[in-house]
Amino acid sequence: MSHRVNLYRWSFPLVGLVCLVVQNVVALELGESCVNPAGQSGKCILFRECEPLVDIYNKPIKTHEDTEFLTQSQCGMLQWKSLVCCAASSQRSSLPEPPHCGVPLFDRLLSGQPTQINEFPWTALIEFQMYNGSFSFHCGGTLINERYVVTAAHCMMSTRRLWKVHRVRLGEWNLAKVKDCQDGICSNAPIDMDIEKIVVHKYFLPCSDNKAHDIALIRFTRPVQYSETIRPICLPLSESLRYHNHVGKKSYVAGWGKTETDMASEKKMVVDLNIMRLQKCESFHRVSLNATHMCAGGMLEHGTCVGDSGGPLMRQHESSWYLIGVNSFGPSNCGTAGVPSVYTKVAKYVDWIQDNIY
């Protein structure tokens, strides 16, 4: 954990380097192409996300050449944070921040109804290969950047041992149609992403009653191209968002109601749910919950069958959408009125996510 804190701290001394070279440097924007002092092509990114430069900066004793390389790698600034030209092969995967994530496309939400065709463009469907060779969607996830989806660990470690995680679908809306169209407007076809790596939280126990640490990451074999129907959601990266109290506040789930045994809708749906106190939630499920859990739903007017296993629980903050929970478990009968669902609290796992993406 202290390693990451240092990365943030190391950014500030580089500001001094900027003052020395700013007159000779053409400032670039975050993500722009560049060439580093060694002549290697790369991208202008945050200093803390370029491991080779961080390693140089962290040397107990730096040579003159090291200092020169750091200085000449500077390519700009972003809100007083240093940007450096990092060789493409050594860049770490970064998590987007507003306004580059969680962008709302509609102001009006109709709970319990199908979403608009490009609403909640970060929702993902996880495809499994069945024991008989057929393929089917049985869990959901949430796109957090161009290489990663967050989902539930229990989806990756299914008790149905003959099932195999196959691919991730992005940009889907209506599963019954090959091409999605709404009000005369058609979107691009959904994209099926191949999987390079799956990371399940090491403390997750499939047989535990409360499914603690029910979170996992899926890395694609290649970056996905963003579009109107494929965009990332924001994560609660700041301290204020990590410790925000959501109890009693309205949240939303969106999905197809995909679980290991059921499906609620062919079209992507959205429903609003109130966040419930853990103590009250425990009385429904009769399991011990802790600060890594959160509960939502339990209202008599509707159940929570819209949400996919592993899918998102979301809230909007200052116009951007944030992932606050990962759908973990609920009543045995999906959508049972009055019974809340339990979610993995994402704010408690932001550090874990940052430690496991590259």
C-alpha cells in the first residue's frame, strides 16, 4: 500500500523539473503520442503510471544520465501532475477520471423500464461455454477502462465446474436482435472481447455464507475502442468518494437479469434502489455482513431482478456515474419483494483494483 502512496508523492518533485525545461518542451495533452529521449514511441501519460520512470526516480542514487532522462521525458502537466512520455511497451493501464468516464447521455431515467439504446454503455455480459459446447450469457460486469471489466468472483469460480468463461460482450442492448435499433436509430453491433487474464480476489471463498471479497477483474487481449455504446464508468478514486455514506440514497442497477440460472429481460433494463443499512439487511439474509458489503433494494414495489450477477450498482455524483457496488447475492427467488440484494462495496477495493491492473 505504501508503494502506491509514494507514486503520488513522486509526482510533485517532478514539478520542479518542469520549470527547468518548460521553455524547451512543447506541452502535450494526456494520451497524445510522443517519442521519449531514447527514441521510442509512446504516449504522454501520468508519471506514476510509467513504471520504468518511477523505477529510475526511486533509485537511492541517481546518475546525471538518470536525471537527464527524467527531465527530457517530461511532456506536459495535468492539474499540477506531471505527464511523461512513456514507451508503449511499459505503460500501465490507468483508470479514467471525470470527464473521461461515467458520462451521462440522458437526463431522464424511467425505473423498471428498458434503457435507451446507448444508456449505461459500461454494462458488460460474460459469456460461458457450457459442458455441451454451447454458449450462453450468465453474468454481468462493468467496463472500467479500455482493458478491464469488474465482475463478481463467484461468477468466475462457478460451482458448475463444467462451465468455462469464454468472452465478454460490450455494447449490447437487445439480446433478441442481431442489430440494435430504437426510434429509427441503430447502433453499431456489439463487440465480443477475448480474455487474456482473470484475477479473482485471493480471499474470496466460494462456499462462504456472506461471499466476502466477491470481486474479480477480467483483462481483455486487446484494448477496446470506445463508442457511443461502449464507454467506461468512473470508480470512487478520491478519499471523499471512498468514504461517502450512501445509506438511504437512491442508486441504480442496469442489466438483463442474467444469473447462473435465470434471465429477466431480452433488453437492458434499469431500476432504482435505495441503499439499506447493513444491520437491517442482515436480518433478511441471516448472515454476517461487514464494511466490504452494501445492500440495496427491499422495496415492496419491485424486486431487483434487473441486475446481473456481477453487474453494477451505480450512483451519479456531480453529473458523472460511479460504480459503487458489484452484485453479489440476493434472495433465492430472484426479485422477491421486500428482500434486498447484497453487493460488494467497490470503494473498499479501489486499491486492490489499482494493484492488479497493468
